Amino acid sequence: MASPVLPKLVGQRVKRREDPRLIQGRGTYVDDVKITGMQHLAFKRSDIAHGRIRSIDTSAAEAVDGVEAVFTGAQIAEFLGPMPIGTPFPSPDHRAVASDVVRYVGEPVAVVVARDRYVARDAADAVTIEYDPLPVVVDPEQALTGQPAVLHADFPNNAAVGPLPSGTGASPKAVDDTAIDQAFAEADVVVSQRMVNHRLAPTSIEPRGVVAHYEPGKDAMTIWSSTQNPHILRTFIAALTGLGQDQVRAIAPEVGGGFGSKINIYGEEYVAAALSKRLGLPLKWVEDRSEAFLCTIHGRDILAYVDLAARRDGTVLGLKLRLVADIGAYNMLLTAAIPTLTMTMASNVYAIPAIRATLTEVFTNKTPTDAYRGAGRPEAIYFVERAMDMLARELGVDPAEVRRRNFIPSDRFPFKTQTGAVYDSGDYAKALDRALEKAGWEGLKAERDAARAEGRLVGLGLSMYVEVCGVGPSSGLPTGGWEHSQVTVERDGRVSATTGASPHGQGNETTFAQMLADQLGIPMEHVRIHHGDTGVVKQGIGTFGSRSQAVGGAALHLAGGKVKKKMAKFAAALLEAHEGDLVFENGTISVKGSPSSAKSFADVAGYAYRPVKLPEGLEPGLSEEAFFEPSNNTYPFGCHIAMLEVDRDTGEPRLLKMVAVDDAGHLINPLIVEGQIHGGLAQGIGQALIEEVAYSDDGQPLTGSFMDYAIPRASDFPRFELESTVTPTPVNPLGAKGVGEAGTIGSTPCIVSAAVDALSGFGVRHVDMMLRPERLWRVINGGQA
Amino acid sequence: MARVSITVNGRKRSAEVETRLLLVHFLREQLNLTGTHVGCDTSQCGACTVLVDGRSAKSCTVFAVQADGAEVTTIEGLADGDRLHPLQEGFWEEHGLQCGYCTPGMIMSAVTLLHDNPAPTEQQIRDGLDGNLCRCTGYQHIVNAIQHAAASGSGR
Ligand code: FES
Ligand code: FES
């Protein structure tokens, strides 16, 4: 028994097991799936933002050589019902393919089935459509006047939701403003600002795609999709194609990024499934990038009127947040729920005694919005942190100090905010202190001042954030707030485990294998993690809201614990020992204190499948499953600091330094965590500096390709400087909080605050994102931001 | 239709193709070399990058007929049998990928980057990647990966 001692892997920077196939071009993404007889779909899409379809002529398309069929929206409606949503809010009729009115540029109006994608595209281009144009509205506040357009007859003034009140004294029955009014009456200082958290395109580098294969002989459907949640896809595809969930197998192959945009079940997926069933053919559709900008959901697009009341010493007394969310033309799966998270997180890391938040969601002639990395929390943190920065400036206090004065103290957790969130755990002062130290805050201030003395426009920004992850329990999530795992010790002692947390770059095959290897005392190479296939993974929800570890990892841990317990019973019988005295390590199971009394892990596994003397009360085999539902969400937090310079001549901002201290609780693999934070920072900084979805007044998208919509490049960033603090959560057995969205949430406000600081000599208090050089140049040259 | 003959990963491949067929689709659809990806339609993302006659090129911006007679290397042909290319090693060692979709193109671009400049500075690496977009990593680990490969002498 001289086997080498296996290292503990949890907490180590373990190289990813996913990588060998991906760096050699051997991954299988949805566009790599080919099935004999497969045909291709292409969609004809509206090129106007609002109009009534007068006529559709598909004859030229049908005449193209290689075309199998062409369907209009009206024809599709004969066998495909309306698009479902996953929130309890009222929703207008929404069809995968429009049949009478189009409401945004890019909305599908017809679909072609053809031999290959070139032919399908040719034929889609040959479909001719005549529209009676309708008035267009793109400004959400204007849309609320009901002029010049109402998108959906049942929603007067285009109000999709609300106004919904939240915060102090808000109950379903009445709203009592006494406390908030009093806070503002007592205040020495009130800062007020209208701010826009503008529209973004999620832009995974792999566009969306789907292959639907209905096999008439089996009366069963297999659907491959670039999705974050194959089990949810299965549920909805079954419902809309009239099949049972047992008849649908959904597969998420390699998924090339999602960032929330691939939570949704899109019209193209429903159409592919329904047409495959109708035609008895395997069908593929893969999105072009220019389609992605039109038809994959957008994110953010919330404007806020923020009022913050405080005493002269910096103590915040009250916050008012009036939110208007521009959700575009329709509700998608979670659309209406996302901006409610902005209300929920309005207290940020502060003990604000009175809060009034109100939310109105508005239909406009734009692409629908939904979850994009952060989903409602970046907006909340941006509004509050910009206001805190304005307060600091107004009072002439260091921005770090005004924040510190208002922190929820570390001994007051669980802490219930005025908007109803119950924060699990936190130590905000620790994160702030670590960030100030890491950045060398005082030194940076001196550096900034020295640069200014030379005439350079250098600024510093700091932001604190807390966000909500690992959403559960089920009362908080329409899909259910649990996750599932099954762990099987095979006859040879190898381990197969499933997880419903279907990854798209998060590295679960690695982190989950690290965890099981430690738990069972076996080499990581003996553990394989299966995911992304409802034919293999019995149950699951999916990967979003930074929930893989906090919920999926916890389910895996519980299932692993169950199988270990059962295995101990078999081992106890073999070793004639008490099961409580067994030690699992280095691939053996031994009796504590007498290491010579041991069996190899593989031998015990083999015995469990052929128990010549079955221990009483035990079934043969080693395969256990667990559903884990957390009692509460987790609330990771952190502090980000940025230093930025604005070019005096051109207004161009340049990020000089970016420090991020994040607390996600216990970390399984710090290497992967760093990657998640880097990616999040890139997107948060991208929003502040260069990303913006723009529309003309007549609803034409002005950012329809990578030529117009800038996602950050390597040269846009300095080297990020990271550090972690660790405050475990009590709501799951791992103490892990989740880290996927943190970087996006914390970074944006500190970049904008740094720009405002850089331009403070010009009397500016706030500049809306994105920080277009022209906008900053105008500030420098005496105009309005 | 036109006849093309292209040497791909050392093997000569001939086919009748539509003259409008993009090289990337020739590789993916006709040769089943699906490691080369498509991420855009305006020649910006670089997911489709391959080597044409030894230099990186965006295969979405080349017609198959333009590559007639050329030598093309895709990600599938980069390793030396079982031995990974130093850039592949670097990406693995340094966690240079998450979803992996941009990765083949990143690696193929980096081959030319290191060929032209075997010991680049960090800024030169960042500038050299301007034709490749990654939405997952924030680029820092990609930079580390290329530095790792450079340190092992990949560019020589
Ligand atoms: S697919 Fe070639 S550059 Fe994007
Ligand atoms: S790793 Fe996902 S796009 Fe680069």
C-alpha cells in the first residue's frame, strides 16, 4: 500500500480538463453537429421597426433550386403557439414568426427550409414583403406618453409593468412614504441625478444555433442547442411541440459563451423543433453575427432618477430610485423580472434606513431585453455608487470614507435591507481595506495630483458592490431554485457524476472533479463529470446567476456524500469494522488507526456490485442522487478601483489601472475564479468605455455588426490586479457564493467615477456612459456632457 | 463551380466548389475540420483564423478558389502528433480559454505573431491580438499563454 499521497485539490489552481480537446479543435459546438439528410433554415426578418404586414410573396423563394419549403408567420401559427414566458407578469401575444404586425427590426416574418445555408439565405432574400409602416417609438419616456405609437393594444401607454413600488413601507396593499419623506426632510444634503445604464449586446463569440431532429419512428425529438440550460429548453420545447418531456432529449454541446443570452428559448429554436416534427427532417439553424445583434436579447437599458439624502457627516438617510426600463418590443423568458432585481439590490452594501424604489417597464420598437451578465444588479450598483460618489464630492470627503461610514457592519448578518433582500454574510470594510491597500490608494491620489499639476486629466474611481447569486429557494425562481446531481461509483472504482449545471466555459468538468476526488479520496483522473445532455443528466436547471458552484456544486457534494456513506457500509462489511471508523484517502478505504486494515477503493466498488454477502438493509450498487435547494441566495461583494486618463485634445479615455478585490466565499479553483473575474471586468469596463447598442429615431439599429458595436480587444486593458477576501456563506455546505458576474457588476461605476474625477476641474458632476470621446471632449470644451 | 486543390494539414484535397464558397466553409463543411470557427460576418472576430502558406489569415474572408494551390494549416494540424504545439501548451497551462470558441483562431494568430516577433512585450502581444476577439477571458490569461509559449521558444 505504498501509493503516493494524493494532494487535496479543492482550493488549488488545477489546470482545466476541458482544454485538451478545445485547444486542438476537437470540441463539438452546435454548428459542428451534422445529421444525414439535414436541411438548413434561414429567416426572413423585418427591416422596419414597426409596421403591418400587407402582403408576403414567397413564390420566388420557393422557386430557388434546393428549397424544401417556405413558411410565413401565418402558416407557422397554425401549428406553433405563442412564445411562453417564465415570469408571472402580463405579456402580450408574441409569435416566433410574426404574422400581422412587426415591432422591431429583425423580427422574423418567414422561414425557409433548404439544402444548405447558402441556398437558404438566397431564398430568404427572395421573399418579398410589403408593409404599411406604423409610427415608431424608441425613447422609453416618450413611449410612456403613448405617443406616437402604442405597440400592444392591451398595454396602454406602452407600460409593460408597473409602476411597481418597493422599499420602506411598501406592501402589496399600500405604500407608506412617511419614513422616506422624513429622511429627506431631515437631510443636510440631497444629491439628485438622472442616469442611464444603457443597452448592451451580450455577444458571445459563438452565435446561437440549434439542430432539431424529430424521428417519426420513435416519436421522439433530439434538440442540440447553444444553450445555458438544456433542461429548461426541454421543458419548453416539449410544451410547444405537443410532446411529453420524456419524448424530448435536449443537448447543450460545447457552448461558446452565453453571458445570460443563452438562457432564453428563442423563436428560432421553437420553429426548428416544430418544423422538424412537421417535416420529419433534421433541421439546423445557426445565427449570423449580424442577426445576433438584432435577434439575440439585449441587456440593461434602465434609466433612473436617483435622489440620495444624507447628513453633513456623510450618513445616508434615504434613497429614492425611480426606474424606467426599456424592455424592447416583447417579453422574453425572464425579461420582466430582470429590472426588479435592480430594485431589490438598491441598498448595495449600505445600511440605508429608508428606501423608495419604483419601477416601470416600457415597450419600445427595439429588440427585447433579458438577462445579460449581472442582470439587474449592475444597474442597481451603478446608480447607487454613482450617487455615493456625487455625495462624497459634494461633501468634500474621500469616496472611500463616505462609503465606509454607511457599511452594514460585519456583525449584523443576516441583514435584511429595506427592499427585502436578506444578505447572508459580509465584511465590506475588509474588502475596502484590502482594495485600498492593494491599489495603494493614498499613493494613487498623489500620483493623480502630480499628473494634474502637469496638465494631464487623470482620475480615480472606487466602487463597492454586493450582488445576488445562487438564486434559491424555489419560491424565488419560476424554474425551481434547486440543482441536481447523481454520483455513480462504477464497478472498476472510477466515478461518473452528472450535474444539471450545464457549463459554457465555467470549467465545471474540472472544479466538480476536484471536489469529488477530495471527497472520495481518489485521483481526479478517475472522476468524469457529465453535463449538458438531458438523456444522461436526469434533472437540472442550468447555469445562470452565478449558481454553478453555490447550487450545482452543493448538489454534487450531497450526492457524493450519499454514495460515500453507502460505500462505507460495504467497506465496513469487508473490513469487519465500524463504518464510522473508515478513512477514504489515496484510493483506499482503511480503518482509522490501523492502516494495514484496508481495501482499495476499486475493490470495495467491485464488491458493491457483486456483494456475495449483501449487508442487511442495503441494495447492491453505488449510485446516489441529490437535489439541493438553498435556503437563501448568496450575496458576494467586493471593491473595485480604477485609474483613468482622458486625453485633453481628443477626449479619449484610457484605463491606466484596474484593481478588483472580490469576496465569493470559499474558492474551489482560484485559477478559474480569476478567469471569471477577468472576463467580468472586461465586460463591465466595456460598458463604461466602448459598448453601446444604438438606434436611430426610426428604430433602425446603428450597431448591427462588429464594425459598429465595439467589444473590447486585448489592447483596451491594462493588466488587471486581483485579490480575494473569503467570507463563506452559511446557505450551502461549500460556503461558496458564486463569481461569474462579480467583475461586471463592480467595475462599471468606478470607471465612470474615475472619468468624472478626471474632469472635475471642468465642474462636471456626472457623465452618462458610454464614455464616448466626443462626450468627454464636450465637457473639456465647456459644453454639456 | 470550380475545381480547387488545396493542401490542408499536409494532405492534398481536391474538390468541385461553388466559386462563392468561403474557405472556412470548405474546411468545415467539406473536410469536416470543424475546429475552425465562425464568429462574425465582417472579418473582425478572428475565430476563423488559419495559416495560409504559413501566415495567419481569416478564412471567412478568403474564397476557397483563392486558396487554390495553397498550403493551409488549421488548428487540427498544429500539434506534432501527440505533442502539443507550445502555444497549445501555453493556453492550457495559463488558462487561456474558457468557452474555447475563440481559441483556435487565437492560437493560429499567435503562431504568426510569435513567428514575426519571438520575444514580444506584453503591449506587443495585446496589439498583435487586435484582429481576434474573446468575450470570456478579458485577454489577460491569453497574454500569459502567449508569453508562456514565447518563453518556451515557440517563435523560433
Ligand atoms: S469569422 Fe472570420 S473574422 Fe469573424
Ligand atoms: S474563450 Fe470564449 S470567446 Fe474566448
